Amino acid sequence: MLKPEAVQSRSVRVGGLCNRLHAVLIREDKETRRNKQMIGRRTVALGSLAALASPSVRAQTAWPTRPIRLIVPYGPGGSTDQVGRLYAEKLSTVLGQQVVVENKPGATGGIGAQIVASSPPDGYTLMVAPTSVLSIAPVARKVPFDPEALVGVARLSTPILVVTITNALGVKTWPEFVALVKQNPGKYWYGSSGLGTISHLTGEVLTRTAGIQMQHAPYKTIVDATADIFDGRIQMVFDTSFMPYAKGGKVRAVFVDGSTRLADLPDVPTAAEVGLDLTSFRSRGWFGLFAPKGTPEPVLKRLSEACAQVAALPDMKEKLLMVAQNVEHQPYAAFDAQVRDDRAYFAKLLKELDIKLE
């Protein structure tokens, strides 16, 4: 049996341990409350920073949340409009937001380009445009926009050159047409969608390659040339939007510039079959998607990926071929580099051809 003194001593020791344990628990409780307060303050601070973040930062995590404008810098009915509307329809489904086409013609594509270049870089104002607008015009003349203020998002398609002539001449083949023009140098006209456009340079390259002399008739849009070629006031056009007229017999297609004949025009020979080599020039023609410079990288990549998804859809190849286009996807960084490379190419070509557009 323990003596009373031993029991009292043990009780004192136990009591001391309890007191120390209680003190430790109180300190830990205070530290826990202090840590929670600090975490709370940090959370509030981070929340405030997120709220103050720029729209471009927020767009990286939530895009698109509303409809997207797709500017076509030419009037309705032309090749650019056709490609733009085909992609707008499919992108609306892929992105889950309506992509609305707006035609903004003027200054050979410059007005539409200026609208997009000066828009907020948030992914909600885009442009579909051909080589002419971004790779030819800026090196050919003064334009109402800064080409460096636009970034190439994706290549959408490559046009198939369909050379069509008026039925009014009574000739049916390219060799017959060349022979007639050589007999009357400078008498006949080819139409284009404007000075410095791809159709203008196509005319210059083609006539010089064939050794014929023709005059150039620039139109505000290539659609405006329709009545004139039907009636024989101009004699040749190159725009892919005329393929349906060739199929319907309203104009005559004399050759297509591709590696093979078109299924929709099986009786029309290729350029190689009529003795022409336009390979180098053909590779520079494209239709692409553009966005304002400064658009967040994740948005650009998402757009490029969406375009790739559309290009891979089973019916896109067929629909683009109907308007003389080959579906061809080129992703964001590669396409933007292509646009710049083509700009240098056309600057050199304009100098070689001695074409002055001012």
C-alpha cells in the first residue's frame, strides 16, 4: 500500500502534466485560428486579383461564351464569302456558339481587315480572307490597316484555278483562245476582283506565261464581272466562284490548275495538259482565318483545332470542291509563318513583273 506522501506526490505530477497539456492545446488552437485567418485573407486577395484580371486572361479559361463575328472583307457571292459561310456553319456547331458572317467590302478587302485589326483581341471578331488581303496588298500599295496587327489562325482551303472565257468569242479551247488573242494583241480584257488581288496577279502571270497581251479590268468584287463576261464585254476570269456557271454552260472553262481534272468538270483539261506550268504560283493561293494580334494563345489554339475538326468532316471536302476549293488545314503557327513568307514572295513577284498599283 502506498503511503499518503507518495499518493500526494503522484497527484502533483499528474496535475502538472495536465496543466502543461492544456497549455499546449490552447497554443495549438490559437495557431489554427491564426492560420485560418491568414488563408482566408489570401483567398480574398487571390479572388480580388482574379476579378481584376484582364478580359484576355479570363478568355483563356472561358471562351467562347457568346456569338462570334466572322468578317468577310468582300461582298456576298464571291469565293471568300463562300468559304467563310461554309466554315461559319460548321464552326458554330464545333464551338457551341453562333458564328455570324458579316460582309464588309471596300478598299479591296482593306476595310474589313481594318475592322478586325482594330477590334479587341478576345476571339469574338475574326476574319476569313484570301492571299490578296494579307500577303499581296500590304506590299503592293498603302492599305488602311496594319498587317502586323493581324495573326493567321489557320489555313482553311486552297483555291483551284478555273480559267473561264466568254461564250461570245465562239472559241472552245485554251489553244484556240490564245491564237485569237495573239491575232489581236491588247484588244481583249480579263477581269479581277481588284488591283493587287490574287486574281489580278493570276492574270498577269498567266498572260505572260502564255505569251499573250490582254488588258486588265478590275472590279470592286468579282461578282460584278458576271454580267460583263456573260455579254462578252470582258473575255476571261479566273475566280473559283465561276465554276457553277461553267457547269451550267454560261461561260466556258478552258483549263483547271490542279494535278488532276475536277470531278465536276471532267472534260476540262488541267494546266499541264494545255502546256502550262503554274505550280509555284498556285501554291501561294489560300483562304485563311485571322484574328487581332494579342488574342490569347489558348483561344488561337482552340480556334485552329476547331478549324481542323471542320476540315476533317466528311462533307466539307465535297462542299468545298463544289466551289472549286480543296480543303486544306494548316495550324496556327505554321499558317502565320506562311502568310509572312508569301508576303516576301509577292513583293519580289511584283518587282519582277514591274506592276505598280499606286
